[in-house]
Amino acid sequence: MSEAREIYPLPRDENESNRLNEQHYFITEIIEGPIVKAVPRTNLFAFADVGTGTGIWLKEILESMKHMPAACPRYYHGFDISDAQFPSTPEEIDFTVQDVTRPLPLQHQSRYDLVHVRMLVGAIKVSDFKTVLANLITLLKPGGYLQWVEFDIITLLEGNGAEYPKFAELLQPYYSFATANGLSLCASKAIYTACKEAGLVNVARYCPTILDHLDLEERFQIWLLASFKSIMPRIFLRTGTVATEDAAKQLASHWLSELGELLAEGLKPGTTFGTVVAQKPNDSGGALGYHSE
């Protein structure tokens, strides 16, 4: 089992696939579309989705692109460290099992106009960001775009969280797990810096937050509770808080009840899906700052 699999705190089953699909639609509303406005949709013909999961992002892009004229056939490819959630009938999308901390196959290098990455914060250590970015850059055609969206964990404490000290107490096991495993509490900031240092151009970081979308408050609470329902049992197990899966589920159930009570009392956590957009220079020749080993 790879280190990325060991760190990743979520299951890979049908329930989790359904949760990921719902999460996709929620996030796209927060960031206002599957492709952010900073990325021009013209001249996009080849799409890669890294950490694709169920391939839901590619499916939405495929459907939306059907209505746009194309000078050449479009191509869609999903990469993930596990094939457990790949669709059984992928139709017009290809999928490959790939650890993104390792160099990508030559046939995919310099192939894509847009490389999309989302929610790797639970699987990739901060120390691996530069290696992962170097591998992503190899996928891009000269002039191609990278769009990387991450949940900035630390932003949960924004909003009115300071009014609810119990909330910070509840989050402590989650933050301790992230810190102990070298995960980033503010991934988009680290990714933005890495893109700048790697020589990408037109690098921009956007910070869309649930606090700007109060109309989505009910959906946000459903997303938050569902996410923690998946995460917390494994965190309690992996941090040694409990010794058995049954005990982890019981503790997580109690933890979720306490969080639900805080939300019912008026807790409104912040949650930012930090979004970094960057472009590979047209004259880079594939030789940008970082090189994967």
C-alpha cells in the first residue's frame, strides 16, 4: 500500500462515491462553475482530471463541451491512485490508475490544454506539492492551464466560530491528524507559491467561501456533516484514540451529534475552496523550475 493511500482518510465505496458526486455540485456552485472564469473555454480540446475519483468533473465538462464547436476531437482523461470509484461504463472518458507523486507516462506529457486537480489536501503531504506540481506541468501543452481547487482546512475557524469554543475543541483531532501527517492547513496558499516558484505564468489565487453564499447554508451543513461522517471514524482509529472500528464509529457518531447541535444553535463555520489558476508558458519547452525524480 502506498503512503498516499495510508494518509487518505476516506473510504472508497458506493456511499463515498455518491458523497463525492454531491460534493462536486456543491463546490462548483461555490467557485461558480467547473471551469473558473479565469480559464478561457476557447481552444480547450484535451482535459485531464487528476484525483478524478468517480470522474464526475470530466462528465460535466464533456456534456458542456458538446455544445461548443471544436476544430479537432476533444479528449478526456481521469487519473487516480485507485480505480475503486471509476465508473463501470466510462463512455467517452479514459481512466488510468496513477500515483501523482510519480512521473506520468510519456504518452500523456504535453497533451492537455487544461489539467484540473481538486481536493488532494487529504492525500498529499505539503512536502510533496512541488513534486506533484512538476508532474502536472509535464501534462500541460505549452500555453495550457492548470486549475487546482482545495479545501483550506484552517478556514473552518472563520465565520462565527470564535463564538463557539466547543467547535475548536471538536476540530482538534482533525487538525492534529492533518499536522501529524504533514498535510496542509491552507493548501491553496502553498500551491500558489509553488506555481510561482516553478515558473508558471498568470498565476492567480481565488478564495471563494461559503460565507459569500448564505443561500447555500443548508447544503453546506449537509456537506460538512457528510464529510466528517466519512472522515472522523478513520481519524479516531489512525490517531489511536480508539482501538476498534466499532468504537471509532460510536465516537464519531457522538462527535457528529455535538457538531450538529452547534450548527442548530447558530454556528456558521467558514469554508474556503482556495482555487489556483496558472498557465504553462508558451516558450517553456517543458523545462520549468521543479523536476520530479
